[in-house]
Amino acid sequence: SDGRRYTCCIGRPVRFDEGRAQFRFDPKQNKLQFTEVSVKTGAAGITGNGQAYLRDFDAGWPSAMLGQFSFADIVIAPQDVFAQPVKFAQGALDFRLHLDPFTLDVGQLVLGEGDEKLTATGQAHAGQNGWEVSSNISINHMTTTRLLSLWPVALVPRTRTWLMENLKTGVLSDITAAARLLPDTPPRLMAGYNFDNARVRYQATLPEIRQGQGYATITEKTFSLALEGGHVIAPQGGAIDVAGSTMTITDITQKPARGEFQLHGKSSTTAVLSLLNEPPFNILKETDYSPDLAQGTAEFDADFGLLLKPEVVIGDVDYSVKGVLSDVSSE
């Protein structure tokens, strides 16, 4: 409570503002029964209760601990890790702690906020060259905004930034993620999720996808998104059904990254011509025609690749479009 700083094993000082524990010890079972645990630091705030068993005694001193705890009012805010403090109403933890070498095995961590449920397993090991961390996480559902608040800002930061800028609103479900952190090695991240009622911006000059439904995966450097439903509102001619479309960014660490798109569409003839008349395509720009030169229906596949940057000209784009027009009439 006097504001002193204590250095933990990773070498970074952690400020303890307040700490409290009440427990009983049963020497027959080597069991600590905690009726209250509360900690308030610069990195977290938490209250809870639980029990811990001391194990693997050497010369009367335990070298391991098994613990089961439940928590409430959880606030996680380590410096420079999250963009803002992360809060959960309740949680539970099963773990095994080895003291030498320091290794924390998490059998299960469950955190809940409303009807959101996060479940994690993993290990943190203090190796000779630094922390070695592996974790597997699953989340039943949450909004895109909430998910990004749980994404550490330093973990594959360009992926996080791209998702913040281009995946708008929507509800994510069946979220899974795995992270591997090793000293002097870029973080490895794999993740996947389903999305519904999402807005997705795939290119700055083209209209965004609305009511998007489908799934996405991140495998180290590659981001892939597949649409099972959704539409684009063209500048003229109404909506374009884009179910069956895909997007792939082969290396999300590049700046600017390159996107490969396979846009499958069904719409009016006017709508597809209107979309292809937007930058960077501008297919009617040098003609006397407008997108409403014909009436009918269109089913098409447009494959194009481009660098994901604010200013894109037609020379930056590789594209091909093929399709079938039906019931066409024109003056």
C-alpha cells in the first residue's frame, strides 16, 4: 500500500497498490484454503477465492503448486499490452506452478462477461533467453470491437490494424486462436472465426460488403475470408449478391500488403457495370456510355489483385472479368 515497486521474474517492475489474502493451512493435506484473495496493481485488479495444494517437497520446501480459483471483477491492463483495460465479470482458473524452472501450466482459464465466454489453456515458461509462451483460446461469440480490445497491440500489429480498419460491426462466433511466443522470434498466430451481419471493406475506392456472412482464418502471415452471404450496393442498379466470393492477403506483414480477390456476383447488368466503372477499373471512362446502357441480369466472376493502399491506379491492378448476361435489352 506504500507504493513500493517489486521486480518480478520477467525483469519489468510491477507496481502493487493493494494486496490482501486470507487463508487457512491444512498440514495433513498440504492445502491452502483461500477465503479471500484481492490484488490491485498497475497491470490488473482482481478478487477471488480458491484452494492450492503444495507438492514435490525438497528439504521441506515445495517446488510445485496445484491451484483452483474463482474470480470476480477482473480488470486486465498491463502496460503497452492492450489498447484499453479489458474487463470480465467472473472467471475460474486451474493451474500447476513449478518454481524451478519457473513454469505455469494453465489447465483451463474461463472468463465471462455477460453471455460471452472465453476459454484458454497454455503454458508460460521462463527459459534461459526469456519467456516461452503458448496458448490456445476459444470464444463463443462477441462483437468485432470487443475481440480487437482483447488483441494485444504488439501481437501481429499490422493484422490487428487491418481488421480494425476494414472489418466493421458484425458478430463473430466460434472464435479459436493459438499463439506461440519465443524469445527473439516473431510471434506466431493462428486464428479462425465465423462472422455474421458484418461490413467488410476490401478496397478503399469500392463500396463495402454489407450483411456479410461467412468465415475467416489467419495462419501466420496469411489472412483469408470467404463469404457465404452478403451484398454490395453498387452506385447504380441496386445490390450485387456476392455470396461465394473470397479474399486472400498472402502476407499481412507487408506494407502495403497485396490482396487477391475472387468476386462472384449476381445482379442487374447496370449494377455490375456501375461497380466496374468505379476506380481503379473505370471501364467506361473513355467511352460515351454509362452503366445503364443495357437492362438485364448478370452473373459474373471478377478476379483481381492489387496492393492495399489508399491511392490505387489501374496500372496497379491485375484483373479479369467473365460472366453471362441474360434477358438483355438496350436502346
